[in-house]
Amino acid sequence: MKKSILGVLALSVFVAPAFACTGISLKAKDGSIIFARTIEDSQNDLYSEYVVIPRGQKLFSFTPTGEKGLEFTAKYGVLGLSVVQKEFIAEGINEAGLESGLFFFPRYGSYQAYSSDSRKSSIGDLQLNQWMLTQFATVDEVKEGLKNVRVVGLEPNSVVHYRIGDASGRQVVLEFIDGKAHFHENTVGVITNAPSFDWHLTNLNNYINLQPGNADEQKLSKQPLHALGHNSGMLGLPGDATP
């Protein structure tokens, strides 16, 4: 288990306040969904590489103590992009159309405590994408499957949450808070970092006045008012592009 311990030690170097991500989704004309993301880490090399997992490959999870955790066999082929080491898939998709990505979730999330007695049902947080993508085809299958495993943190500062989507176009956000799994329907198709996803949905109400393009002309009494430049519909958004 030397490799797993080295991987966790290496990860502790990379998980820092500078590591932030944004995920979006786009709907194509034919109705298909395209998932996209950024990975901002200005201080470190994440040693990312493409990962291919064929059907039938035998896999296992690392644990915080270096013991072998949950063992499983890939039911679906997977293509992904890893961070730090190949087992830690940051973003991936399987042959059934299930997509999953992890995003930094500092200070607000926490997992179940690890116990050697439950190691055979324990999956490390940074390998959860690997497990979900190799085992399931839909969001509902993921939700049911999670009832049978314990998700544990491989490193104290590596708390993450997950965007999960399937071929139907449905998207959810999975967060672990106080050791419990919380699923949020993601109807806006966007995810970022902390706080929790429900807070971000509420925060959208602060920007109800925003709209694409330019604001319509108005009148104040008899005085006509018009935009002084482009993108006035986004006036008030932090970093907006108005003159």
C-alpha cells in the first residue's frame, strides 16, 4: 500500500485555497448535454493524465491508513482525467453516458469517520468518481449504490463535492455534510465550490435583475434613459464588463 500513502501525501500539497473549479453544462441542438469545467490551481502541477478503464478491470480503494478498502470490478468502460495519480479521476464519463466530476468543497463538508472494521465497504473520497463511473449508468443507480458504502476522506483537507449527470440530461450535486450524503437536483447546470449547493441556489436571488445583453431603454418621468455601453444587462455582477 506504499503507493496509496504516497498519493495521499502528495495530494496534501495540492489541496490549497488556490485550488478552485467551475463546472458548466451546455445543451446541443440535438438535445445532448455537454459537460465542461475549469481547474484553477495557480501554485502546483496536478500531474493530470488521461485514464482509460476497460470493462472487467479489477480495482480497489485506498484508505487513510493504507489498508485495502472496497474492492470492485468495472461494469462499464470509463474515460477520465486524473489529478495527482490515475486513481483520482477529477472528471470522467462512462460508456452508458454517466458523467461525474469532483470540485473542491473546503470547510463545509465532512465524511464518515474511517474504521478498519468497515474497510471492505469503504471508498476514498477521491476515488468515488472511479467507483461510480465503473459501476452505474444513471443518477438513480448512484443514489441507491451509495447506501451500501462508506465514503471516507483520504486526507483531512481534501473535502470535495460532486457533479453527477446521466444520459437523460438529469444532473445532481452530491455533498457529504456531517457524514451524511445530500443530493441536490441541479436544474441550473452549474457548480462551483463552497458553501453548499443550496446556498448558491438561494444566492441567485440576489441577481434577479441580470439579463444577457443590454438593458432595455427606460424613462424617468420624461427623461429617456439608455445604456452607456455594451453588456449593461450584467451591471452589478462582480467583475461585470460594463464601461
